[in-house]
Amino acid sequence: MAAEGGTQLVPIVAAIIGLGVGAQVLADRFQVPSVLFLILAGIIIGPEGLQIITPEAFGGALSAIVGLSVAIIVFEGAFHLTTDKLREAPRETVKLVTLGAVVALVGTAVAVRLALGVAWDVAMLVGSLLVATGPTVITPILEVVPARDRVEIALETEGVVNDVTAAILAVVTFEVVVLENPTVNEVVGDFARRLGIGVLAGLVVAGIVWYLLRYVDLSPTNAPQNARLITLAGALVAFGSANTLAAEAGIAAVATAGIVLGNVDIPYKEDIEAFKGDITLLVLSFVFIALAALLQFENLLALGLGGLVVVVAVALVVRPLGVLLSTTGDRYTLNERIFMSAVGPRGIIPASVATLFAVQLQNQGLNETANVLVGTVFLVILATVVFEGGFARHIAEYLDVIPMRVIIVGGGKVGRSLAERLEDRGENVVIIERDQEMVQLARSEDFTVHHGDGTDTEVLRSAGANNAKIVVAATGDDDANLLVAQLSNSKFDAETVIARANNPDNVDAFEDLGVKTIDASSATAWAIDNVIERPALSDWMTELGRSGDVQEIEVTADDLVGKTISELDDELPNGVLIALVGRNGESEVPNEDFTLQHGDHITFLGRKESVHQAINRCHPTT
């Protein structure tokens, strides 16, 4: 019988893996989260569809399969939880993974308790699982919606941290559910024991893997491959050994091992990351399809109206409340905060851990609790992935949170000063800098910094050059600036590419190659001349970008065509002047009878707020 069951299982596993790979390809093709296709594939082959997979198909192996899969996924997330990533993240991210996680836990638990009438321990178990957003659903959305870096970093970091947080929180809460009449001391003591065993097992395994990778000659020809396999084996050994010593301690073990190995210096790290990423995608595809295939609509329908209330509360009340409380201050605009509130889909960790717990609850005869757990978690996952993942691009466009990027290569004084002025005007600025000390200095001043060599095409691409409006080469090396400018012109579709020329003798050579060039020496001389001859203007220009601003826009509002400068001036706020109007490549100071045409370029000068109001009047899409 065992042999027959194993024979039947082989084509099922092969079919799931094939569908998983197909889902990933379709997701890349249509630029939507792969979870959408994975869930759809699972439902089609499950008991609600073709009935290729049924709850009996895996026999008693499902719990072990899901457990090992969760171990790999948690290890992958923890491996990317590096101190560099945390330092790069905005300060508000710390609130998002602490205060925001608490709001998600308590708010979801209250909603489940009130809407479904279950016990508090079950409600807290559901709440702890739904803390996780997860990089497996967030990252594909951000690939489709290139928001500002500060938004992307916050959401990605939240996903990585909360995947691990939710898994550990769920283990604690699960113990409360399965223990009979638990006391606080029993729960705390049991959790401390399991967590301690998990952390210790993770540290031991991480230490062994680190030693093998650093000091043992793995192979003269296949060292990278062996490093990848040793790391993967280490994750599984950490999970298995910890679970053997104490049930459910494995998640803490793989999280600990992943964090430690991700933050120490080990050889072949890039190879390991790429390999782990591929394995995780495969495992994620398998688990999500398998779990979706076991989903029975009757469990969802049994929740009734209460289930829908939970979904609405989680998506439209709990998530926005957590984000808005965590992102107070002026770091994020209101629209960015609303967008972050609207992008919190739940993913693989809640689904897989909920199924893992449900199997154990059913083994203990707690079928009703298991059905509520799986039904609620999957209903929230389905709703948030379909609506938040599917409509993320539309939400972002409506809120206008997809800016063009300005890339500045060079994080020295010139680069940082320019970045400050551009960010003050609302631009999405990314600095590329290869010197680690400069990187840390720029990040300490709250700039988004990409560590790497700006003369490398791949570094430019990873920093967002494909979506760049402006690229500025502002290093102290003219050769580097010229190469950056040429790469930006030839490889990417930036509207404007500007290079800094440190040596005035190089200006002609730059411009002969079609590179817009700023001569540092001449710019300094002009600034000094302005201080001597035009001190008031010089002082005002120094403050430009702070209290004052100068902006040029194109006339796109149809109701402006045919208006005279005098008529437009009457509609503009106080504190702004129309300095220039450009038409057909020529600019002039217009008189009051000058009549505007579609496509004219108007230059506004004045107080920052007044200039921005004038821009919104004449160019509403800006």
C-alpha cells in the first residue's frame, strides 16, 4: 500500500511543480504577483476543481512537507535581514515592524473575536499569523509599482521582518490553544524553553556552516556548488534538530541561523543567495499550490458574513491604522501613507503555518478550530492578494506615488547638496556611491543610497536607471563622469543626463560627445560674480529650494490656451511671478498681452508654496 501511495504521489508532485513554474513565468509575463496564479492553479486541480489533489492525496506526509518548506522560506527571509538593509531603511520602518505589528496582531484578533465569536486564544492565533505581509507577495507588487525608494524599502523590510515575527508569534499562541487551562507561567516557560532551544540550535548550526565555508577547502572545482548545498542542508538540519528537541522550535532555529549567516562574511555569498532564491521560489510554488488545492470552499462559506467582516476590518481598518500610526512625521507624504496602507497582502507564511497547525489540531480532534483557522487565514489571503495585488498599480497611479527617479552618481558634497535641493522639491533621488564611508555619511543624512560603482551598467540598472528622469554624474573623477553619462545616454532612456567637469579643459571633449556638462570652475566663478555684482539675487539663489523656488512646466491645461499673461497672472497665488515663456526653442520675458499656446514652457519664480500652486494650476498632472 505504501508503494502504491508513493507511486500516486509522484505525478501529483510533478504536476504541482510544473504548475508552479508556469505560474512564475506567467507572473513575470503579465507583471502581477505570482501568488494569484498559484492560488488559481491550486483551486483548479483541487477538490473544488478537477479533483486531482484531495486532502487524502498526501497521506500523513503533508505536515512534514509543509514544515520543511516553511523552514526554507523563513531561512530565506532571515538571510536577507541584514544590518545593511536595516540601516538603509527609514527610521519609521522600526515602528512599522513593532508598533505596526502589535496593531495588526491585536486589531485582527479583536475583529476575529467579534465577527466570528471564537475564543480569544484562537482569535490571537489568527491575528499572529496575519501579522505577516511577506516579501513573496510584496516584492512582485513593487516590481510592477516602482514607488519612491523610501516606500519600497519600508514595505520590503516590513515583509522580511514580519514573516519571521509572525511565524514565532504563531508558535507561542498555538501553545496556548493546544494546552488545557494554561497558566501565564506555563505559557511563558514553555515559550522560553522552545525559543531557547531554537535559538541555540540555530546558533550551533550557523557556527558549523560558517566554519565549513570559511576554513574548509570544500572543493577545488565545485566550491560554490558545495557552499550552496551546505547552506541549504544547514537550514534543514537546524529546523529538524530543534523540532526533535522541542516541537515547534524549528522556526526559531532557522530564523536564527538565517540572520547569523546573512550578517557574517562567508564566501560565495552571492551564489548562495541566488541558489536559495531559486529553491525558495520552487518550494513556495509547491506549497502554495498544494495548500490552495486542499482549500474547500465550504470552509470559507461556513464563516458567513463574519468572514467578510474580518477581511474588511483587516484590509480597511487594521492595516491603515497600523501604517498611519507608524509613519507619523514628514518622511512620507499622505498619499504614500495611504498607498502603504493599501498594500499589505498576506502570503505564504500565514497559509503554510496555518495548514501546519490545522493538521495538528485535527489530530487532536479540534476540527472546528482547524476549519476556522484555515478558512479565515485563506479568506484574508485570497481577498488581499487579489484586490491589493491586482489593483496596486491603479491605486498607485490614482494616488500619484510613482515618481520618475533622479540618480546622482557621487555622494560627495556636491552630490549630497544637489540631492537635498531636489528632494526638497519632491523628487525621488537615489545616490550611487562606491566608498563605504561616504555611503554611511549620506545615509546618516537620510538620503537613499545605492552602494556600488556608478560606471557599472548593472549598478545603474539596479539603482533604477530604467525609470530615471535625470542622471547626474557628480563624482570628482572626470573619466568616471564621462563614462556614467555615456552609459546613461546609450543604455537607458533618461530625459536628461548631466556630467560635472572638474577640469575645465575637459568641457569641450564632454560636449563634443553630446553630454550636457557643468564646468565646476566656471560655476564657482559665476557664483562669486553674482555675490559681487548681484548680492540680493545671489542670496535668494542660495536659498532656492528652501524658501524659494524656480520651476519650468509645459502648458497642458486646455483652458489656458488663448489666455494672456495678464489673465493668467490674475489666477495665480500671491508670491509667484511668470519669469519666462519658452516657445519653439526660444525664451523671452513676456509682456502682459502675450497669449499662451499649448506646449509653451512657463518658468515660475517665487515662494516655494506659491510656485507649486501655480504648477498645479497650469500642469495638473505634475
